[in-house]
Amino acid sequence: MSWLGAWQSVVHRLVAALVAGGLVISAGLGVLELRHAQAALQLETAQRTVLTVRHLQSLLRHFRDADADDPGPQVKRLLSIFTDGRPVRASRVRFPGSNRVWSWGPWPEADADYTAMHLWPFPEHAMSAGDEVSLDRLTLVQAPFNLGGRVCLVELLVDGPSARQRMRNAVFDHLATQWLLLALMTLLGLLLLRRWVLGPLLDVVALLGQSAQPEAYRRLARRQRGEFRRLAHSIADTLDRLEATSRQLAQRERAFQSLYQLAPSAMISLDPAGRVVEANRRAAALLGAASPSELIGRRCIELIRPEDRPRLQEAIDRLLSRDDPVRCQLRLDAPGHAVIHAAVEAAAVRDEEGAIQSVRLTLLDISRDHQHQRQLEDQSRLLSLMLDHLNDAVLLVDPQGRIAAFNRKLIGLVHCSPESLRGTPYRPEEFWEELGVRDPDLFAHRLRHMEAESQRPCQERFQTRRGAFVIHSIPVPQGDAEQTARLWVVQEAAPQEPSEHLSQQRRRRLQVLKRIGQSLNQTRDEEQVLQLAAGQVRDLLGVDAAGVAIRRHGRHSRSRQLIDQGPHACHLRTGQLLVRAIEESLLPLVLHQQDVAFWPDVPSSTRWGKAMAMAGYTCLAAGPLQGLHETWGMVWIACRAGRRLDPAQLQLLEALMPLLSARMQVAAL
């Protein structure tokens, strides 16, 4: 193991931390011991100096021959006891007024040496505070006292630096002994730590570095004791659980991949950039790829028809604000295949924070269903066209007594909107009230009698304020013999010939229709078609207002509209509300229709109905402008209160819509 690897080991770092901690503690204790010894030395030196001064003064007071030049050998021997250098280095006695000096010990001869000394003037009656003696330089103590009626001066030279040096040597000797004992104790502790802790811990660390199997940890546990045995067993059990969990995850991943690849529906996953990151076999077969790997990395937008790409982008954008899947229908471009109609379900795959990681698309081929639906719609449209162009009013009531189907002649006869009729209960006494029957009770009684006849058709003749009508009731058996629907056919017994005024009005409208066809032939863009259509439809049909709305894919506006209200003025806010209601409510409703939608009474429960009512319009008809592959928009006409749209106006509107749609297609090309 290299030096760097050894340092990164937990065991070696633990030992290094223990050794470093011991060194820091020892150094700290040594500093504290040195400071404590220095403070004690300073106090002790000051106290010994005070005692020495007092003893010298006491001894000199008992000396009777104070005028002698030399105190004598006995006195010198006694006085030399106080100048042994610990801490007093030298002493002397001065007699003021004379040149006599009694001196013991080495005194400096130069005056500069006295200047560098620390002076301690010691009065005759005083106590020591402990900090009068300096340990950094020599201290000169001057203590005056009375001797034989004269004032004498005792001077002591205290050697602080030598005392401090002796103290430091003693402290260092003591600390060396302590550090030696501490080192021995640390070494003994490390040996015991290595024997009881570091050895087993190193074995566990070695197995961790080798990525050993659980059995190796169990063999180590049999050789260990205490906590390390439990640690080895715990690691072995944890590895067993991890291995079992890994096997389960691998099995589930394989099962998920199998389900994903063998799913009955085509599935692809997209990253945030819109590229395919996963695809199953069904998706490869649907999109004409040899294998799913050929789809990986391709942009999903390239697989979809250009006109349907905004629909997919809109579905993906809706996933940002909702968790449930989003569904839509798209047309796919598969190499070597016709256009594929697919039902798409988009679901978001999110991370722990809720952000979208990928989008999973489930594709279902509905081309055959779409073809059948188109055929059914064509047949239904043909049947509806035939019924609408019948001169007789037709009404079909299902076995549950609800209105199932009707034609345009019936709508004009009873003056009701298609939405108010379809699926509503059929009540004869209320349904035919618009005809103005002269004897309502007899009329209702005969209709009930006709409903009771379930085996053969029957008919009755009635007089109304609008003329004579013959009502036929025809039973229509369903799959179950007990279930019978009923077909009602209303014929005019004596149809009235149109008046000369109505004939002239129709001829004038046909001429205007011819002129508008010629005008449309001269238009070159969508804007001219829009202005021409909105400006002449109102005059052509003789209505109070007419409008054209063309779809747009902009962010701020989804349509271009032009409304012609003739001489009637409209408030600006009312016009804005009307334009917005047409764009957001009426336009999507009409685009889902195949033929002209008619509302004899504008529904006040809808948003667009409220806007129409605010503008003063109560009767409305609208039809879609359908092109070859898409719907361009719609055209609508409306009448104010007191007027209604007659069937002739609805037929002219239906005849005008293909002209406008064809011209819009040409202008777009």
C-alpha cells in the first residue's frame, strides 16, 4: 500500500489523530506548567528577598561596633549565608555620611550596569506583592533601616535571569519525565488498540477493498469477537439482501422489456428534444422500419404529417399542467405505406421532483376504422341530404319515446333548433303546437290513437292556420320484436303556390348569387374573399347581419373575422364580446358540423348565445367552410327580434358555402 493509500485508510488516520492529539495535549500541558512555574518562581523570589532583607536588618541591629571599618570574620561568615546566589547574588551595607561600605558577593564596577538594573526601593515597614522582582534582568533592592541612631542602607542584588533559567531547567526535566511516561502509555495504548481494534478493523477494510462476497465476511465473523463479529455478520446480511434485490430488479427489468417489446400497441418514448429514445417491435412495424433500432434518434415530428404536427405539440404541452394522459388523433407518414390514421395517447414520465424526463406515446392504427367511419359518414350525409331535400317533413321517434332523427323540412315547420330536438322526449300535444291546429284536443286524441296502432301505418288529415296537412304514422320494428320505433311524415294536402313577390325575390337572389360568383372569381387572396363574402352575404340573403370567421394558428388570435351588420350600429364592447364568443365558442361548435346548423331561438345558456342576445340577434344559422383536407372556417347569418330565417334562406346559405370554400382553397394555393 502506498503512502497516500495508507493515509486515506480510516485506521491510519485514527492512529495519526491519536498521536497528534497526544502531542497537542502534551505541548499544552507543558506551556501551562511553564507559566505556572514562572509565576511561582517570581513570587518565591520576592518572598525570599524580603526575608533576606529582614534577616540582614535584624542581624545588623545586634552588631554593636557600628563604627568599625570591617565587621570581622564571624560577622562575614554569618552574612555570607544570605548571599549564596539563590536568588541573592550579592549584598552590602552603606553608612550615609561616610565612605564605609560592608560588601559581600560580586558587585558590578561600571555605572552602566547599574542603569540596566531593575530598582526595588524597599521601605522599612512594607509587605511584598510578589511582582517586584524582575526575572528578565538583575534587580537592585534598597532597604533603609536604623542602626545605632543612624540610618543605614542595605542593598541586595537579585539575579532573576539565573533563577528563571534554573527554574526552566527543572521544569523541562520534569516535563521530559512526564512526556516519557506519556509516550510509553501512548505506545502501550496503540499496541492494545492495534491488537483489539485496529487489527479486526483492518481485516474488514481489506475485505471492503477487495469487494468480497458475503461468505468471506462470515468466515471473518467466526474469527472475531464482540462488535466486529456483529459488524461482519451485518455486512454479509446486507450484501445478501442487495444481491437478492439486484436479482429481482433484473428480473423485473427483463419482464418490463418483454412487455414493452411484445405489447399489442405501438409504443415509442421521446426525450425532451423530441427524439425517439425507445421503441418496440409493433412501432417499427407500424412505421415501416426493419427493427426498433432504426427509429432510435429520429425526430418524432418527422413521422407525422405537417398539418398534424401542431396537434401533437399541443398534446405534449398539455402534459406540463396535468398528470393524466392526453389523447389525440394524428396521421403518420410511413415509407411504402399509405397515410396511417393513428389514435395517440401521450403520457409523461416524471422524476422525483416532478419534472418530465420523457414522453411515452402509445399508437393505435385506426386507418380501417377511419375508413369505415368515413364511409358511414358519407352514407349518413347522403341519407340526410335525401331527407333534407324531401318536400315532406320527416320525424323518427325511438322505442323509448325520444326524437332520434328529423329533416330540415320539419325544422322549418315546427321552428325549432336541431339541438333542442335531438334526444328530447316526444310529446305530441306540445311538439305540433307551432302548426296552429284548430282543434288541439281532437288533434292530440287522434295522435295518441295513431301511436297505439303498432301493426300497420295510418294517417290523419288536419286543418291548421298554415293550411291542411296529412300526417302519416309508420311503425318501424327494431331487432327486438317488442321494440318498435315510429316514423312520422307530414305532407301538405294543398300546397300553396308562391306569390309573385316571393318569385321575384327568389329571382333577384339568384341573380345576386350569380354576381357574387363572378366577384369571387376575381379575388386573389383570402382577405379579398373575406371582405367580399361578409359584404354581400347579408344583401344576398336579406338578413340583419352576416359574418365570416377564418381559422388562424396564431398565439394571440385564433381567427380572422369580418361582420356586416348593415346600417345598425353596435357598441364597441358588445362587438368585441361578440367576436370573442364566436372565436372561442361558436366556431369550434360549427366546425364539428357537416351541414348548416340552425337555431330559431339563440340559446341563452351558452356564451355565444349571450353575446348574440346582447347584440340583439335571436335567430341564427351557421355553416362550415370545408376544403379538400381541412376546414377553413364558417359563415353565419342572423336576424333580430321578431324575424325568423325561412327555409329558402337556409338553402341559399348552403348553396353559397361550397362557392366560398372553393374560392378559399384557390386563394390559399
